[in-house]
Amino acid sequence: MTTTARHADRLLHAVRAGVEIYDLGRLLSIGMPQSPNHPPFWLTMPRRHGDMVRADGGSAANDLLVMGTHVGTHVDALAHVSHDGLLHGGADAAAAQSGGRFTELGVHTVAPMVSRGVLLDVPAALGRPDCPAGYEITPADLDAAVDRQGTPVEPGDVVLIRSGWGRHFDDPDRTRYVGHDSGVPGVGADGARWLAARGVHAAGADTIAFECLRPGQGHSSLPAHRILLVEHGVYLIEAMALEELARDAVHEFTFVLAPLPLFGATGSPVRPLAVVGRG
């Protein structure tokens, strides 16, 4: 046991000294911006310190958490979207959700991800601080980011697309990040096909719905979800915090993500990490 403990201590020291970790998840808080299609985040304390005190003076508090699985930074399982009544692989969506859960394509089937990660900083490639509201990120934009950074996208990668819209997440006006009236930048159908053609394992973005939302149209049309989730089995990660990676020009890293094992759920809150070797 002593030898094992000493080995673990040395390993932990080496990890701490040799890597830098970027937290790509958003703080979960009451009132944070989110899609209007999902139950909001709510946290309350059914038991507070002093409600019950043990004979030795000890007391404990606990929490009750209520939220949709597509609120805050989260991953979409393949069960999340259907098209013409079919899920990924041709499964009948109505039959698959029998019993109120997806036994085959639920988020519990999403294995933990430890993959090569690539940040495509689109605004930097365009020579601007962010993409305009409602801007569609094109394959040409993605190619420009790859060329500028020297980070070709390879099969099995997790590709994170920065639009710069993530800067609005903490805006006091909670509607700004949602962008219903203004629109939100993101990839459209062509950008989704660009990602699928490169065989990516998952794709993420700093926006609420991953893809381009046109002004005033909200989530009325989501072609990237159809192409990536339904047609190609590519997981989507939304509402990511990508500004620190962009600030430090970290374009390639080890990407780590583990969904909660929510049996049969269509998605899960996540706290993704980008791990970068020092030196």
C-alpha cells in the first residue's frame, strides 16, 4: 500500500507540473441564458443548517436540483433529434421512446471522450473579434481557420468552433445570448457536412444551439442537428466557454468529457476540459 501511495503521489505531481487545464463548461446558475425549449435550471435547499441538529452539535444542509438536460454546457445524445420520424441508424423515434426513455441511443450510451481536440477560431481567421449576429459559418471559413492555425481536422477528433458569441453568456440582458431577435452565428448545413466529411467524433460551439440561427426565427430550422446527429452520428456540445482557449491561442489539445450516466436521457450537462502539455 505504501509503495502504491508513493507512486500515485509522484504521478499526481507529474501531472500537475506538466499540464494546464482549461475548463470549457459554464457556471450553472439560476437565471442563466438557455433555450426556451427546455426546463430551466433551479437549485434550492430543502434542508438548511439548523433545521436539524444532532446531539453532538453537527448539522447538514442539502440541495434539490431541477433542470433540463439541455441547459448550460451539455452534450446531445443521438436520441435528441429525429427526422421524418427516424433516429440515427433508421430507428423509429416513436417506438424508441416507449416507456419515456431511450434504451438504445440515450446519453448513457455516450462513452467518455478522451480525444484530440481542435479549436477552430473562426473570428480570428476572419480578422475580427467575433462573428456577426446570424452569421453562417461556411466551409470556406472553417478551411481558413484550419489554414491559419495549421490544425487539420482528422477522423475521431472533437472540433470546437468559436464564433465569439460566447462573450454574451454573462450579459445582464439574458436574452442577448439566446439571440432570438438578432440571430446567432454558427454553422449551417454546409458547415455540418464539412465536419461530417472529416469523420469527427463530436463537435461543439460557444452558442446555445451550435448552428446558425437566423434573426427572428429561433430554433425553427436546425439542419446541422439533422446532418450531424441523425445522418452521421456526431455528438453535439453546446454553450461552451471557449474564450480562454482563443485568448491563449490554444488550438490543439487533449479533450476530456464524461456525460452523466442518465439512463435513456436525450442529453446531459457536462464539464468539458482541454488539457495542454506545458513546454
